[in-house]
Amino acid sequence: MAERSARVAIIMGSQSDWATMRHAADTLDQLGVEYEARIVSAHRTPERLYDFARNARDEGFQTIIAGAGGAAHLPGMTAAMTPLPVFGVPVESKALSGQDSLLSIVQMPAGIPVGTLAIGRAGAINAALLSAAVLALQDDSLADRLDAWRAEQTAQVADYPVD
Amino acid sequence: MAERSARVAIIMGSQSDWATMRHAADTLDQLGVEYEARIVSAHRTPERLYDFARNARDEGFQTIIAGAGGAAHLPGMTAAMTPLPVFGVPVESKALSGQDSLLSIVQMPAGIPVGTLAIGRAGAINAALLSAAVLALQDDSLADRLDAWRAEQTAQVADYPVD
Amino acid sequence: MAERSARVAIIMGSQSDWATMRHAADTLDQLGVEYEARIVSAHRTPERLYDFARNARDEGFQTIIAGAGGAAHLPGMTAAMTPLPVFGVPVESKALSGQDSLLSIVQMPAGIPVGTLAIGRAGAINAALLSAAVLALQDDSLADRLDAWRAEQTAQVADYPVD
Amino acid sequence: MAERSARVAIIMGSQSDWATMRHAADTLDQLGVEYEARIVSAHRTPERLYDFARNARDEGFQTIIAGAGGAAHLPGMTAAMTPLPVFGVPVESKALSGQDSLLSIVQMPAGIPVGTLAIGRAGAINAALLSAAVLALQDDSLADRLDAWRAEQTAQVADYPVD
Amino acid sequence: MAERSARVAIIMGSQSDWATMRHAADTLDQLGVEYEARIVSAHRTPERLYDFARNARDEGFQTIIAGAGGAAHLPGMTAAMTPLPVFGVPVESKALSGQDSLLSIVQMPAGIPVGTLAIGRAGAINAALLSAAVLALQDDSLADRLDAWRAEQTAQVADYPVD
Amino acid sequence: MAERSARVAIIMGSQSDWATMRHAADTLDQLGVEYEARIVSAHRTPERLYDFARNARDEGFQTIIAGAGGAAHLPGMTAAMTPLPVFGVPVESKALSGQDSLLSIVQMPAGIPVGTLAIGRAGAINAALLSAAVLALQDDSLADRLDAWRAEQTAQVADYPVD
Amino acid sequence: MAERSARVAIIMGSQSDWATMRHAADTLDQLGVEYEARIVSAHRTPERLYDFARNARDEGFQTIIAGAGGAAHLPGMTAAMTPLPVFGVPVESKALSGQDSLLSIVQMPAGIPVGTLAIGRAGAINAALLSAAVLALQDDSLADRLDAWRAEQTAQVADYPVD
Amino acid sequence: MAERSARVAIIMGSQSDWATMRHAADTLDQLGVEYEARIVSAHRTPERLYDFARNARDEGFQTIIAGAGGAAHLPGMTAAMTPLPVFGVPVESKALSGQDSLLSIVQMPAGIPVGTLAIGRAGAINAALLSAAVLALQDDSLADRLDAWRAEQTAQVADYPVD
């Protein structure tokens, strides 16, 4: 299979997760990293999950960002079926505010890792930054862009609070 | 495929879960319900999970008892791939005492149900009893045995505590 | 007593739980499963609870869906007095967001099972689906309808998120 | 029915709860308050619970101390069926250390009160002291004994810690 | 000191707690139990707390209902200085939704009991009902009114939910 | 009243807290800060608490370290009655591992501060270090000793882990 | 370096924390304590953090109030690099309501203390009061103002709640 | 500076963390990935942290595994000062079983990512596997070894549990 241009896959359990996960997409846009965003529901489309995860490396993806809420199985099940680095984003859930999402994603047993980020928007942004950091190890241009992004972030912190 | 004699499948994520899940097996033995116990790891053997879950109905199983700990994806992923009733047993985990197991199993999104029991041994016993209650709906002999088991349980409660 | 047409009883602790539990009713409607919805308060109408639970099997019910919030005793007390499968729905509570409801329902001692679903609306829908899965074991037509419902659910998952 | 000499009933869900609840008994012994200790399981002996709770006032009890663990329904269900003051003791559970017991007992809905004490031994002792405080309102001799017990407790607090 | 007509004291840590605690007052009004409501802040008015608690019995109070939020010390400190039964109401706090209030009130050490009710409005109502249950032990008229209140509560539970 | 030599008071709710609080004492010994350790139970000796807290400044104390567990009211009630800085140490409790102690101490309402340290031994040591840091603001010799203590702590961190 | 007039530094991780931390500033204003408020992000401006913390004593600050939310590292890292007393304010976070902020600040290891206040506004006010209490040890005029502030707070507590 | 042979740095807050973190080292050994293990305490050796983090890329490291417990600031502060991917391991803490460690590490604000693994030993092993997955993106031989490791892990899962 020909290598795709998208190096990062952003997958999520449902359309409703996009409100969170689009922040991952926006951040990758800022850094000039190509990605592809798909809906892959571990529970409602398990076949799609199997197909996606088993083929992700051959499709040319290098990292996978997976967001899900509640009993969030998408990141861990993806990691079970691909050797690629998988980064999990716990989406904030209604009743438990994402505590269920967080524990369902981060408490993986030994053998199958998911690098887990914070609950919600911050986690989505950081999953993108972490993917970029991984890709930058073999892409000096991206490393420079990431350094610049971080320097800009630092520069934008004001010295004093304002009312 | 010929119908199997085992009507209940007891699956678990690892050998270490057997210390908990054998209580389900023991209870089914007491009730005269045939079962089969297998190790199916969602994370380490995802293909086995896929094969098991998709074929469970054709294998003649009528209910599935699934036990797992930590980021416990086995019950939910099984339920995603079979129309059979799935009952989940949160195995007590080391650091979080099964709170992670419980939330990972019970907080399933709308569309894919897992009937979840208590953390640990009590949950394993109750998953067996619940499976028996389901099977008893179409098996009067089992219904009688289950009634007797319950009556015996009631009879064994002493009136007064003893030192 | 003559067998009733309703195979599923949906009981709840108060009128206010109906906002959650009606999702169970709606789901059973979609699947063509007859049910009856009643208010049975474990705390305010304990006699009614005793009468309901002890007679549920004779009334012809095959599964019971019980929803309650806070110190939620309805599912467990019902299960104590009927051999039928009982599925519990933790209703989201005000201060603790249903964490109290969940633990009060799921942490049943060995001997009396309650198959517990997720907190709130998702749990109500899934209690209906789980009841249907149980009934489908002896009702091929319902099994077909449930398969179709699940297939439709899968088909409705879009491939890509949209803004 | 003739009034019994025991003014306090100590009930518990199982023999295993006695290790905790005997501290209530010991404390009532110290205060010279007659009590009766019984095993009443909400889940395994619901009829016994029903009989006990509905007759408790006529039996001459004035307060009820109820201890249970996990999905602890005994205190609340008792309170649903008697107008007597009910004091609940959350017994420490294995996996969740009594957090489930506490929430199952204390989070009663408006209308049916359970005065809840601390998890475990401290709660059992305090349930006895609270019962004594209630009875002392109409028993000057007991009031004096309770005052003396409290004064003695104060007197026994050393001024300085010792190695 | 002459005996007061108010048999129940309702104390609270601040004016803002009145939104919760007035439900205790309303319930006592319904039951015809005289009470007095005061603001007593353990932290801002410790002298007032000492004066109140040490004199409460002499003032003729028979039970004390104490509501507070956050690090809620009012119920426990009151119980430390009076032999009267003290019932605690955890007021819902902003960040932690009353989990801090609940633990600060219920987890009293052995020796000083606080009968704790549910977080928020339900707890305030139930503290009033529990006080009434205590007073009814020596007041047959109140016992009748409490029985009637409970019967009315039961009668008002509809049989079926309505949309 | 003549000024005492002890500048720090270490108070605790019971003898059993000394196993934790002696680490505060040991640390002050290392730093050459004089202290006095006393048992002051908020619940069992409220008068002693009152006397201690109201006189602490006049006794010459400059900071107060207060340790307690469960529904831990000692630090906050002390802070309510003295203008001195109060530092609270949540002692690890049996059932809830100090989560109750922590919330009971740290969640003080606006107006009465308690500077709270970590649960258990680490918190006791740090309460001593924080008291020393406060006293060092007006004691150059102590400031030097504290600097040396911190430098030594840094120097003792090995570069590499050893088996 | 010349001693600055500001004796208290109020630092916070971002502009958004100012909504909380300004309550610390307002309280210091009321007490006539000079302070300086700065934004110092542990994560986005680590160099600024190092510079601030290492120089804080030489700049003339006597106490530091540090507020941050989520994985809140600012208070602890500041305390690692200054011998001054550091008081931490857990800012309420979106998903976890400040539970993460609280644990990240209060659970410091032995050796590096952070005196932690309540989550949110109450904590910010109390951090200011605690700083004032520390400074008052060597400033009689401030001690008088703090006593007056506390007396006024006590005087403002009404005796009775109003609707 | 010459490039080092070690591609992964394993850092930890104290010698006591090595019992957990050595599992990361063992796993990297199995995979043939060179690493270097160091003690870097955010709180006791902040200068060492600063030096390490700012120079980690120039030293030739490609990923950093950071383990810490309690108020665990090491992973996040390292991530603040290096563009390399940082993976955090929450070490199990005494009182709170690593819940504090987990939240302190995973809840990083947007802008500075830490890919967080499970609490304890499982997390340490998985941090090594995730580092290997990252390095394998540019090292086909390692990719093959990682594939083999995963295949072996799958092969070792028995089909049936044994007593």
C-alpha cells in the first residue's frame, strides 16, 4: 500500500467527541502536521476498529490520537492491535466529568501502552503536541516549528495579571 | 455448528483473574448449569476476542460472564460483538481496588449493554446467579433449583450473631 | 393468575425518575417489546415493593428494570424478593452525580444479583437492550429485531466527523 | 404485646458484621442500656426484615441501630417501615473500604431519615451513644450515666503524648 | 432557667446555609414541632458556639439540628459540648458538591456521635423527621402526627409515571 | 504571663496521633527549634481546646501545628480562636486513608485559614519545616540552619538508583 | 539588592487564575499589606519560575502565595527553590472541580512544604490571612489590624437567619 | 556534545521509586533499547532537574520516562523544559494509592504534554513499550523486535485458566 500523506490519525468514538478532538486537529494544523480524522466506535463499529487498527501502520500513520468518553475502550483496543504509539484523550463525560473516561484509558495492563493526556480540550491539544514531538525526532523542520510554537507560547505569558 | 452443552461462557482477561472468576464457576456447578471457562484477553489476544465474541451465539452459549480488572475492556468489547446478554465482573485491581475496573465496565454508552455486578468475589457469584436466572426463564428445572438455592440461602441466616 | 402481555416491568422510585427511565420505555417500544411502567418507592411505599416483587413472576414479567437515585435500594430489594433477572439503572443524583446511586445498586452482596447499567439515560437505554437480549433467547422474532436494531446502529456511524 | 425490656435493637446484615456491631453492644452494656442483637438481612431475609421493622415499635424498641456493608440497604429499608429513630452504621467493605456502605446509608431521599454514623467501629460505638442520648431525654438515671461516661472519657485524655 | 417552648434547635454556620436548612424548619412546622433557628458559626463565632452548646440542654432543647458546609465542624463541635442528640446536615459545597461537608460531619471519632443525614435539602428535611421521631417517643400526639405525615407521604406516590 | 521558650506548639487529637506527629517534633529538634507537644482533643476535651487556643499567643507560641484524623476539627477550631498561623496535618485514617482528614482540614471557609500539609508522616515533617520557615523570617540563625538543612537534603540525593 | 516594599508575592499560573487570586489581593488590601501580583507559569515559563523563586527572598518578599489549577506544580516548585513560606491555592479546575489541583499542591513529599488552603475563592482569601498572620508575628501594627479584621468578621455574623 | 548511546532516559524522584521504575528498565533491556536511569528530584534537586531537562535533547536522548509519586511534578516540569516526548509513570503513594500521583501527572494544562501511563509497575513497563514504539518509527530492527515481543506476549496467553 502506498504511504499516505497523513502521518497522524485522529479517531474518536462518536461525532459528539469532535467538539473536543477538533482541538487536536487545530493544533496539528498550526504545526503543519498532516492528519486524518475519523469516527471509529469501539462499541458500535467494532469491525471498523479492527480494520483501522490492524492497518494503521500500513496506511502510513505514525501516531494515533484516540478520544473517547465513559467506558472508553477505543484507545486501549487500538493499542492492542497496532504497534504504533497511541495517545488517549479522555473526553469529559456527563455524570462523572471524565473520571470514568480517564481511568478506562490510563489504567491499561502491562503490555499494551496508551499514553494518556488530560481530560477534555487540554488533553486533545496535548495529544497533538505529543504526536508532533514524536514526529519531530525524525523531522528537523517540524522540530523547528515545534520549538517555535513553544517559544511563542512562552512569549505570550504576560508578566502581570489584569482585571 | 452443533449446539454445545455449555450454556454459559466464563471469560477472563488473564489467569490471575481466575481466583475471582472461579467463584462464578463454583456457583454454576452448584446450580447444575454447564459452562466453559476461557482466557480471552482483550488487549493481548484481540483476535481471540473477536473470534470468540462473533461466534459465541453459534457456539450455543446463551449468556457470557466476563471478568477483567483495571482498564477493563473485555466485557464491553464482547458485548459490542455479540447479541447475547453479557454480564461483567470488575476484578479488584491493585492500586485502585477495582474502582477503575468498575467504571470501565459499567459506564458503557447507550447501545451496547453490559449488566455489571459488584467488584470481586461477590460479583463473580452474582454473575453466575444472574445467568442462571436468565436461563431459568426457559428451563423450569433450573428455575426450581435456583428457587431452592435461594431458599437455602435464606434458611442459613442465623437469628442471632455469635461471638 | 393469567399471564400478562407485558414481559418487562419498568419500575422507578419516583415520578422524577421518569425523565431517565422513559428512555428504557422508548427503546422497548422500538424493539416491539411490551412493558409496563410503574412507580414503586422502596422507601415511601415498602408494602407496594413487597407486593410487586413477590408477585412479579406470577404476573408474567420476565425481566425487571429498576431505576433509582441516591441511596438507591429499589433494584436490590426487588432482586431480594424475586428470582427474575433484575437490571438496575442508577439515576443521576443532584449532589453526587449518581456516584451514590451507582454504588448503592452495583455493590450487592453475594447471593442477590442486580445487573447494573450506566448512570442515567445511557443506562436506561441499555437496560432495555439487555432485557431484549434476554427475551430474545427464546423469541427468534425478537432476536431478529434486536439484530436489526444493532445493525442499524452500526450503519448510522458516520466515517468522518463534521463541524 | 407486652413491652420488652430491651429498648434498643441492634440489627445487622450478617454474622460477619458482628465484629463491628459488637462495639455498639459493648457500649450499651457500659451505659446500662438493654438491647437485643439480631441478624436481619435485607437481601437474604427480606421477610424477616419486613416482620422486624413493622413490629419494632410494638415490641417495645425505642431506637434501632442497623449495620450493613456494601450496597447497604438494611438501615434505609428499616426506616421505611418503622417510625422509630434508625441509626445506621456503615460496615467497612473489602474493595471500597466502606465508601459504598456510607453512601448507601446516608444518601436517603427526603421523607425517610437514617441518622448515619462513621464507617466501622467508631460508628458502632457512636450509634450506641446516640441511642443512649435519645433514651436519656426521658430517663434521668441514664442521662446521669451518660454524663458520667462522657466526663470519664474527657478525664482520660492525657495532657502529653508519650513514646 | 425556665424551660423554653422550642424543643429543637436548628443551627447553621452562615446565612447562606438557610436556603438548605429552612427545609428542616418547614418540615417541623408541618409536624407541629416548635423550634428555634440560629446562626452559630464554629469558625467565625466560636464563643457563641461554646455558649450555645454548653447551655442547650438547660435552655430546654431536646435535639439539635446542625447544618454546615465544606470543612464542616459545627455539628461535631456541638456534639462535643452537649449530651443532647445532634443531627448533622452536610450543606452542598461549591467545588466538591458536599463531599467535604459529608466526610467532615459523619466521620466522627468514637465517643462523640453525630447522626448524619444526606447532603442538602433531603438531609435537612430528614433531620427534622428524625428529630420528630425522637421527640415522638415521649409525645403520643406527635407520634400520631408523624404517623399521619408518613401515611400521607405514602398515599401521594402515584402508581404510574406520567409524561 | 512570661514568654515561654517553646515557640511552636504541636497539638494532636489523641495519643495515637503521636506516631505521626512525632515526625514534626523530630524535625524541629533537628532544626533547633523549641516546641511543646500536647494532646488536645477537639471532641473529647473541648474546654482544653478553648483554653489552649485562646491563650496560645500569650503563652508565647508563634506557630501551631495541629494533627488530627477522620472528621478532623482540631486545626480549624484552633485557628478560629487564635490569630497565630496554624498548620494542619491530616492523620491517615483507617477506612478512608486520610481523605476524610484532609478535606476536614483543608476546606476551611473564607476567614479562618489553616495551612494544610500532606497526609501522614510527610505532612508532619513539612509542618515543622513550614513553622521553621516562618520563624526564620525574624531569626537569622534559624534561617541559616534551615538553609543548611535544605542544602544537606539536596546533597543527599544520589545521582543514580541502586538495586 | 534593596528591600522592596512588597512583603507578599502573589503568583499564579495564568491570567485566568486572577479571577480567583484577586481575592487574595483584595484581602491584603483590606489588611494594609503590600503585595505584588505576577503571572509565573511553571509549565509555560519555567525560566521565569526559576528566576522568581531563587530570588524571592532577596527581592524582599517574606511569604509567597501561589495559585494554580489542574496538575498544579507552581506552589511546590516554588517551595523547592526558596526557603520562604509558600502558601498554595488550588484553583477550581473544569472537569475535576479542583480535586486535581488540591492533590497536586497538598501532597508534597517530606522536605518541601506548601501550606495549602481550600479550593478556590475561600482559599485565596485564607492564603492572604495566613500571610498576614505570619507577618504579624513581627509587626504589631499589622497584628492589631488582623485582630480587628477578625473581630469585625465575628461581629458581622447575625444571630438569626433571614428569608 | 557527542551523541550518547542511550536513547531513553529513565528519571525518578527518589531511590524508593526504583522498585517501580526498574520494570521500565527491564523492559527496555528485553527490547534491546539502551537507556540511562537517574535520580532527579523536582523538589529536592530543582537545579539538577533544570540541567537535565534543558540538556536532554543535546545529550542524545529521544524519549524521557519520568516516574514520581504524591504531588508528582517531575514529569510535567521536565516536559516544560524539553521538546522531547515525556512519558509519566504515577508511582503508587502510601495514603492515596497513587490517585494523587496520577492526577498530578496527567492533568497537565494545554501546551505541555505528558503521555501518562498506569499507576505503578504496569505503567513503568508500558512507558518502556511506548518509548520503544516511538523509537521504532525510525528503527526497523527495533520495530521487528517490538513486533516479536508483542507476538510472544500474545502467544503466552493460555486458552484456559488453571487452578
